[in-house]
Amino acid sequence: MKFSTYKIKKSGIITYGSVREEDGKITLSDIGRAKGGDLREWIEEGAMDELKGIAATAAHIYNEEDIEYMVPIQSAEKIVCIGVNYAKRNAEYKDNSEAPKYPSVFLRYLDSFTGHNENMIRPPESDKLDYEGEIVIIIGKGGRRIPKENALDHIAGLTLMNEGTLRDWVRHAKFNVTQGKNFDKSGIIGPWMMTADEVEDYTNLSIQTRVNGEVRQNDNTSNLMFPFDYIISYLSTFMTLKPGDMISTGTPNGAGARFEPPKYLVPGDIVEVEAAGIGILRNGVQDEIL
């Protein structure tokens, strides 16, 4: 089942509900106003089965044109990102380096993202805004030092990310990428959360990124250097993972910076990330209005 967090355009109220896709049309229920809280609270209480039961009989009263999508988990404590995780992506750097022993990790903040069908923002400080299509784990059951063999049981569901990056700003310092990864609304998460019971095999999920209809990234999680179970176990070694935390699992090769010349995003571009049966995460691009 799929659940979305959204704002009702007419009233400005933020709520959540189940998503139904039929005959190319998407409709949404409104569970939040009746039940309160947010999606993270259902995850935290271990009550997703109850939520799915409510959703099964809930009326779908909104069409996409009635709402604005938001990041599915609005109260996530952590957004953790894994860098250079697909094998071809590592080779893309052409530095003759061996495969890494451990994953590269950095953090992003909720303010650096906006929702599906919204525009990612290119700031005046840089014209090197790049796309990165990624599959995102949403943690269900939290924990510390989670064994790898149990790690997949800690997943509540999946969503998608366009992990927008300002390429020159990730090199403002010697050892970190934080600046270039956290400009306000430079990335997108959504369009919704697909619950874990809909995933048959985490090691065989296809992912594709298109810019203006042109396929730029195309890979499969079978090619991850650090698969989902390892990532969860590794991260939980040094941090306590909590319900609703989001973990972006890495982007395939084909980011705009790797072309000659680079193909950075410009206003008017349309980026689509499609993966894992979740759906299509779509966004436009616009310059920041000062």
C-alpha cells in the first residue's frame, strides 16, 4: 500500500492518506484529519497494519490537482545519505581506486527537500545543480547495533529521492560535502511511501532517472556495493536508528557532472526518477526568487 503526506490546496491543511492508482489517475484518501498525528507516529507505534486496515475502506476524495505533495515523513529525525554505492558509480570517478571497504555517509536536512511535482530550486550561488536518482529506506523498527541478518525487518517502506547537489559547493572544504547537499529545496523526496510488504526482493530493484525524457541513469540494486541490510546494520553501529528515519541508498552512474561537457540542470528541465515499483518522482527546476 502507498501513503502520501500532502497539503490541501483549498484549505492549506496538511494531512495524509492512502494513494490509489487506477486508469492512469491518482486519488488520495484523507486519514490524517480524522486520526491525527502523522505517518511517522503510525510507524513508531508499530501500527502500520492498523493504518492499512483503515485505508482499505477510506474514501478517496482528492485528485492530484487538489493537493500539493510533501515529503512523506515530515517529522523524520534523520535523513542519512550513502554516497558512491553503485559499482559503476565508483568506476565513474576514474581514479583507479579500489572498491571502498565501508560506505561514504553524509546527512541532509528536511529543509533541503520539497515534494513530488514541485520545483527544485537553483540558488544564485551556483549554476551547477545536478540530479541524483535514489531509492530511500524508511526505517520502521528502530535500533542500535542491528544484526545484518535482521536488518530488513527494520524497514517500514521505501520512497524515492532526487538528491539535488550543487557540485561546486561539495568542494568548498577538504573532507565534507555538507554545503553542496543542503541548499534549501534543492532536492525532492516522494511521491509517497510504499510499504515494505510490497517489496519482494531488495537486492533486485531497478532504478532509472530521466531528464526531459532522456535516460541518464539506469541500474539495479543488485549492483550495490553495500546492500540495504548492510547499510542499516552499519549505520546502527554508531547511531540509533529511529522510526521514520530515511536512508538514501546511493545513486547510479550518469549524473550530469560526469558528462563531457557536464549536463547541469537549468530552469524548465523536468527530472523523473522511477524505481522499485514505487512510482515516478517528478520535479521541475526553477531559479530561486530573491
